[in-house]
Amino acid sequence: MYRRRMLFTLAGAAIAGPIARAEQTVPVVASFSILADMVRQIGGSAVSVRSLVPPDGDAHTYEPRPSDLQAVHSARLVVINGLAFEGWMQRLLPASGYQGPVVTTTEGVTSRTMREESGQVATDPHAWQDPRNGVIYARNIGEGLAKAVPDHAAAFRAAAADYARRIAETDAWIEKQIAAVPPGKRRILTSHDAFGYFGARYGIEFHGIEGISTESEPSAASIAALVKLIHEEGIKAVFVENMTSPRIARTVARESGAVLGPAVYSDALSQPGGPADTYLKMFRHNVPLFVKAMMAN
Ligand SMILES: [Zn+2]
């Protein structure tokens, strides 16, 4: 006899669940592509990972789809950033009926706050941009996997430790690259404030056209203030992140005479096979571009 399947709804869409699980692999759902990569690095072939926000997607403004509910419902582990980065998860998790463990990767991270244009103080969620926090993320994911799948616990913990070592190596490499830039030149303008942790780690002053979320567009007055800042600070390049619209950055570059740099990666990885399809490749892509732009300041 069939048991009646439960129905879950979100935004008026009804779906049936759960779906059949893939043979032997552990289904893990990560909220966005950077976390999905971290889970893959640690879980290896033992896990099948789904990223809710796709590569090149904007997690700040993401609207979950019915298939996301089904994926979360069928997961053995859910991995999120926290620090209010993926606010839509607050609704998605209960709506999915998921009862399993949730790893908040920023647990144990010292968060930064910043003053928004509105004057409000907000917590900056982009903690992964400091690789030392990436090491904490790796440890949290390794522990989460070990607890969710005790049979593989030792392998997951060993893989997390190995991955943390590779993150630390990348951190040392970045430090060396930035050391070549005179401190007086270390200023960068990007389309949103995603690099606060990165800047604090390596002594670089980042300015964002938008705030720490991408939800609000800057006013004409704040664009005029940015053009003034570019001239005063002698900033020669404006960078657009892969997941934001280049429109406003183009306007700022045109009005200030600054160069619009190539896309850098902040909140989402590139498509597989692209220039930044892993967390560590993201740094290897961004850092030389930042260094070149700062040397021109
Ligand atoms: Zn962001």
C-alpha cells in the first residue's frame, strides 16, 4: 500500500517529494556555489552536491524555485553561510519539511560590521573572502559531514584538514602578491561591497558602488560622490563582480574616466570550466587583476 506523499508549497507552487536518492552518494544541498565547491572538495565522490543559487547567480536577491524545495527535502545535510547572507533560506527550510542537520559555515568566524549609505550598521556576510575564514568554513563542513555520515567521518575530517592546508597556502600566496603593491596605492572600487574581509586581511581599501547587499541601487547623488572619490583617491579601475549588473559601474567609469576592469568573482563561482570555478581559483583569478589595477593608481 502506498503512503500518501506529502505536498509542500512555496509561492503557490505545489510539488511532490521526496524523490529517490542517488545510489550510494550522500545528497548535500549548499545555498550557493562557493559552499557547494567546498563541500565537493571535502566530500569527494562520497557526496552529490547541489547549489541552490547557480554559478554566476546573485544570492542576495535569489528567489527559490519549487525544485529547490524538493532538493532540500531530500538532502542529508544542508550547508549555508549565515550572517543573513541567504535570508530566503529562513522560509525555504521550514517550507521544505527538512528535519536534518544544517551547517552554518560562519560559525566561529569573527564577523565585520559596516555602515550602509542609509546610516544603518549591518553585518557583512562575505566572510569567505578572507581565506583564514575559509579554513573555518572547511572545518565546519568537515565536522557537519562527519556527523551526518559517521561511516565516513575519518575520511571527511582528513579531507577537511587537507583542504584547509590548501586554503592556507593560497592565503600565503595572496599575501606575497599584495606585498608587491605600495601601501599608498591599495585602493579598489567594485560594484558592491563584497571584499571587506579580503581588504581587512591584506590591507586594501575597498569601496563599493552598492552596499553589502545588491538589493538597493545607488542614487544620482551617491554616484556623483563616487566620481569625486575616484578623482580624489586616484583610483584608476572599477571592477564589476560576475553576479552583478555592470550598468551602474559602467556609468561610474564613464563619468569618472576610470577603466572598467574584467569581471572579478565575489559571491558566486563561474560556470564549470570558467576562470573561477572553485573557491581557490576565484582568488587566483581576482588577485592578479586587483594587483595590476592598484599598481596603476
Ligand atoms: Zn554580496
